[in-house]
Amino acid sequence: MKQEPFFIGLIESYFIALGVLLGGALIGGMAAFLTGKPPLTEIYRIATSIRIWAIIAAIGGTFDTVYSFERGLLDGETKDIFKQFLLILSALGGAKTGALLINWLTQEYTSS
């Protein structure tokens, strides 16, 4: 298995989270339209509910991340912990960007 450069992984993590959030929310909005629900409200609701799943999809599941944290803590490989932290941060950024785009698109305002 070929090891990809770390910077490429950061960019992929960002855009995977962004794509999962935008794609899931917009396709869910089409389903809301077909079932007679208000599409923009449903797009916003779906986007807020799938943010964590977009992050998990972007980092490739939780077991690899947990294994890297374990290896970093128990084997003293702090570089792996830092890399996983940056990958998670990149995925959080992609999910946040998608949520902001959906919020801008739907013009939904939260009460908090």
C-alpha cells in the first residue's frame, strides 16, 4: 500500500468533509421537496445533524485514529498524534465550511 504525503491527506480530509455535508444536505433537500416538506428548512436541519458523520467519513473512520493516538501515547510517537490532530482539525474545517455555506444558502438563523 502506497503511503501518501501528509499535506495531500489534509486537503483530502477537508474536501471529503465538505462534500459529505453539502451532498448529504442537498440530496436530503431534494427528498424533502418530493415528500412535501419545506426544502430549505430540511437542508439546514440535515446539515446540522450530519456534521459529525462528515468528520468521521473524512478521517476514514474512528479505529485508525484511535490506533494512531494509542501508538503515539504508548510508543512515544508524538508525531502521529500531531498528524491525527491536524487531520481532525482539517475535517472540522471542511464540515464548518459546509455548514456555513448551507446557512448562507438557506438563510436559517439559530436562536443561540
